Amino acid sequence: MRSDQRKSLTDRITAQRDVPQVSLIIPTRNEQETICECIQKAQQVFENMGLLSEILVADSSSDSTATIAGSCGAKIIKPAKLGYGNAYLAGLAEAKGQYIVFMDGDLTYDPKDISDMISILQSGNYDMVIGSRLKGWILPGAMPALHRYIGNPILTCILNALFSCHISDAHCGLRAIKRDALDRLNLRSGGMEFASEMLIEAVCKNLRVAEVPITYSPRKGVSKLHSITDGWRHLRFMMLYRPAPFLLVPGLLVLIFGLALFMGVYLQGGLRMHSLILGGLLAIIGYQMLLAGIYFEAFGATYGLSRSGRIKKMISYHSLEKELLIGLVLLAAGGLLGMKVLMSWGVAGFGALDAASSAMMAMIFSILGIQTIFSGMSISLLLLNNGNQD
């Protein structure tokens, strides 16, 4: 073998030896008090396991976090945008390990728990492992009662019901995943909903997910969590993936009930104004919820959030001309009925109007027609942007 060939082979072997087996990504924002200890404990875990590792700190701090982390052996990454998800996405773009570990830098999670997660991945039986604080040990003062007994359990219950996850703590920030499994996920969220997106994507891609009990400790410094806004971001993201339970089904039920109430009063005759108003209002609200659910479904299918064959079939039948035709028919029906009421009023000398129920029906038809026209245009614009519109 020639000397240049031997040198090339030696370089490749050396390069392979330098490739880390584990990549730990830590998003930080003003964690100078804890970041070095966090890194050192993680390094000790990897050393005890005999794994070559890299620690990536995705930092958006205004203090000395980045300087301290760099001096402790971490590689510093500066995300282009603020946000929990943006920090992880920036770290994932640089990670080279066969196993990817996600962990906060405030020492609320114990790096020693990482070893159990990696061991489970190394067994080959699972593709992803997520920690469970609720099945593990939550130390006093570590988690507010609002999060522990209300927010986290409710959001986890909704996620489990919608996606059949069977997870006890869906928003735990300590998790690990195989690189080849991670590459199958379409992760894009920039905020706290990144945690939900990762789990939802894993379930949708049929990854084998395990859960292990972990220890959760009180954090040092000021918490970056915002209970209401962060909870809403998780709920909003689940709504984008599964709008039917939030909008389609409730909207259809409200629409049917409103129409039944209105038509029941209308066909019986007489003037029961309050029932007519309530029925008409419910019909309009239900129809708007139904259209919003369809819009969410179209958005999800267009941007890869929904993989339902039913929704894709619905979109394949979508046509702006159909929505415009339906909307114009409803609008014309409302207009004709309104003209009839106006003519009757004129014949009566524009005195007291005794056709309030017909006038309200004309109004309802007109509003539903206008809603249909503009919703059809909005959905068509969305699908046109992705090349799905005829």
C-alpha cells in the first residue's frame, strides 16, 4: 500500500474515532449559575458509560452563560431567533451523535438519569425515551401546584386522547432519541410547543417510545415558563394537528342544534323572538366553527401536520368554484327571501313588520353565504400556495 493511501486510511479512521456517539443539546438563557455544573455532571455520566460525547449549548443569554459553558468544554451555538424550539433546532443542525439527548441547563433535571435513557436506546427496543417527573420524584418546590396537578396533567391527557401516546408527562424536558429516528421527524416549532411536536411526530411516525421515572429538582434563578401562554401554545399546536375534536365536531353539533331550534320555531308560526335569535345565532356560530375546522385541516395537510387520508381526499375535491357556487346560492336565497319580506312590507304601507321570522331567515342565509364565499377563497389561497389547488 502506498504511503498516501495509508495516510488517507489513517485519516478516515481518526475521523471516525472523533465522531461523538452522544450529542447533548442544552438550550440556555441566562443560566450562568448552573451551566458549568450541569455540563460537568453530564460529562461524567458519558465518561462512566465509556461514550464519546459532545455538548452543544444553544445560548441566547445576556449574561456570561456562553463564556462559562465554553470554558467547561461545551460548543456554543447562537440560534438566529429566541425560543425553546429554535434553540433545539439550532442545536440539532450541529449535532453529530448517534444518540441525541435534550436537557435544560438549570439543573432541574439530574444528568445521571441520562444513562438509563441511553441504555434503553442501546438495547434496540426503543427509538425514543422520555422522562416522567410524575412517575419519578418531584422534590419540594420544584414544580408549582398549578403545573403539577392541573396544567401538565390536563394537556398530557388531551395529547394522549388525541394521539394515543400513553405518556404520563408529555412536557418533560429530559428526553433522548436515536439519530436515525430523529431524521424521520418533521420538527419546526420555535416555541415551547416543540416538546409536544416532537412527541406527536414520534407517534405519527410509529416510533417506539419508552418512558422512565426521573428526578425533578428546584431550579436556581428565575423561571422562563409562562403558564398561560405556554399552555395555550401547546393546546394550539394540538388543535392544528387534530382540529376535529376542537372545531369540526362541536361546530357541526352547534349548527344542527341552532338550525333545529330556529326551524322548529319558524314552522310552528307565531313570534317567539328570543328563540329565533338564539337559534339563528347558534347556527351562525356553529357554521363558522365548522369552516374554521376545515381551514385548520387544510392548513395541517398543506404543511404536513395532518396525514389523514380522509382530509387529503377532502382537499382533492376542493374547488373554489364549488364554494363560490354554494355561497352564492345561500346568498341568493337570503336575498330573494329578503326581497319578499320587503315587498310584503311595502304592500302593507311600510307599517308594523309582522314577518320578523322570515327576515331573520333571510339574514341567516345571507351570512352563511358570505361566510362560505370568503372561507372558500381563504382555503383556495392556502392550497394554491402549496400547489394543491386546481
